[in-house]
Amino acid sequence: MAKPESTSDNDSVILVDGSSYVYRAYHALPPLTTSTGQPTGAVRGVTTCLLYTSPSPRDQRGSG
């Protein structure tokens, strides 16, 4: 049996339920639209959620 490659403690995987984020962002935010009426609230909400889940260099040092 093949031995798995070793990984460092800094490697991580984040699993995101995208449909849940889109639904939540679309219904939780006020109606955000472009000048032509295209709804954009879900895009902004999902982007904000993903920015909060991505590790920052401060978090990796352990002082976040």
C-alpha cells in the first residue's frame, strides 16, 4: 500500500457549502442591485463570508 505524502501542520482545507452561503446572503441582506436592476446582494454576501473564512497571515502565527 502506498504511503501518503507527509503534510506540514500549516496545510489546511476549507470545505464551503456554496449554495447555503448564496441562499443566506441573498435573503439576509437588504436588496442590493446595480443601476440596471441586477441583484448583487448574494455576490457581496458570499464574498464577505469567504473573506472571513480565509486564513490571514496573523491567524497562521497563532496570535489572531
